[in-house]
Amino acid sequence: METIQLKPIEIFFCNINKDMNLTGHCHYAEVIIEFETLGEIGFPAFKDTFLEVESFVQGLKLTGLKMTNEGVLRFITEELEKFDYPATKKYSGKFKVCTVTLKIMGVQDENNHANGFTTYTKIVHNPTPAVMGTPSKITMV
């Protein structure tokens, strides 16, 4: 399997995590998207295509989310899977979202967050297993 990973996209999101009894709070985070190459040309990594993806991710409504951090990752991933990537069409690339990583910066607060990054990864697309050749004939002597 071949993949192409984009540079981190910076976001700021706010969530209310009732599942863990946390009050509303906000995080700086980075979204890292990896695309599986499905043909000779995968995701065309050019200024216009990257800016399109960056603008799309940064344009998502990421405030007032009533979900866990895992839910935020799933939400972003689902939106990326639905996106049409119009700027890539002229380059004839064939690709599919493979993994999405949400790297969240925590800071000590009233919700007991720890300082530092915590990384959440969603594996979106399980690659097609490689086609194996015909096994060799084994001769017992």
C-alpha cells in the first residue's frame, strides 16, 4: 500500500464531553490526513489542493460539539470522506482517505486535562490484501 500524508492542519475546537462528566472546554489540535494511493497517481500534493483541504477542515463547525474527543475525530473523518476534493480533479489522482489523526493539545484545567499532546487516530480504509502468487510446490524427500 502507498500513502501520501499531508502536513498538519491547525484547528481549534470546543466540546462538551458529558460521557466523561466534563464541562465545556476548548482545544488547539492538529489534523493529519493520510490518503491511500489507488492508481499511478495518488493525492496531488500541490498548493491549491492542500489549501482546499486545509480550508475545508478549518471551515468545519467545531464549536459546541456534544461529544468526546473520539467523536470529534469521527466527525472530521466522516466529513473528509464525504468531501469531493474538486481542486484535485485536474491532476487525475486516485486516492481515498486512509487515516485521520487528531493530535490534541491538553493543558491543566478544571477538567483535569494533562499537559501535552494526545493523539487519536481513525483508520478509515483497510487496504485490499495483496494478491499472493501461487504457492510453490513442496516436495518431501
